[in-house]
Amino acid sequence: MSQGDQVEKTLKEALDLANRCFEAEKSDGYGVLIGQIEELEGQARAAFQSRIDSRSLVQKLRKAQPLTPEELNTLQLLVVGDAKYYLKYETDFDHWKSELKRVVAEISKLQATDLDVEGLMHLRALCREANRFLPDISFYLEQKERSQKFEEATRGSIDQYSGKFLADIVQEMMSSDKM
């Protein structure tokens, strides 16, 4: 079975499992879905890597030769492509920020009260709610910063030191399946 066929098979399985999770509303089903989605992401990464010519890209980077626009795009996809596409399709960032602001405002109101048992439980609930949004906000901003740093670093020509550094990153990614 080709990598593309395997991705399609796992994609169908993940969607079927997701639909069963939506119907059953049981935590254990969602736990299995996490594993299925991780497997799908890994297969998509492997299929992507199999479709690019990283060898010639690494050679050009090591020799500090100028990259064509296509090669620069390939380098960008390899190094920050996940961040680029995450930012392109993520639509909840503003919602997360407004919800976090709402929760922080509620926490602020509690500061002026006597934190009895009821108040402490309310504070705990608000902290848990804030922690639902904080990891997503942080992750979004990290991906945005990664993309910006890459664009800044590759805006001009790539010198020999930077080329070797980028070549090492690409080689490591391709050999250890880290992406």
C-alpha cells in the first residue's frame, strides 16, 4: 500500500471514529481518537517528506548556493510549514483571547471578596477555565513567532554558516522523522 493510500485509509478511520465519539460522548473514545489523529499526522508528515527533494536542497544549503523560489518554499515548508498552515487555518485565536479576558475579569472580581470555601471553589473553577485557553493561545503565538523568525532569517541571501545550520536541520528532520 502506498503512503498516499495509507493516509487515505487512516483518514477514513479517524473520521469514522470521530463520528462514533460524537454520538457516544464517552471520554475513553476520545482518548482513542487522540492516538488515531496522532497516527494520521505522522503519516501525512511521512507522505509529505517522500514527495520533496531534500537531498539537492541540503547540498545547495551546505555550499551556500542561492535557492530558487521553489527551493526556498520547500525549505519553508520543511522548517515552519506546520506553523504556517496552523496559522492559516486556525480561527479561534480571537475567541480564546476574549474568553481568557472574561475569566481574568471574573478572577479580578474575586480579589475584592472574602475567599471563603465557596469563593475558593469558584476561583478554582475559573483557573481551570483559564487553563483551557492558555495552552492554545501560547501555542498559536509560538507558531506565529517561528514563522516570522524564519521569514526574517531567509529574507536576504543565506550565508555559509546559516546554510550549514539549515542543512543540518533539514537532514535531521528527514532522518529522524521530526516535523
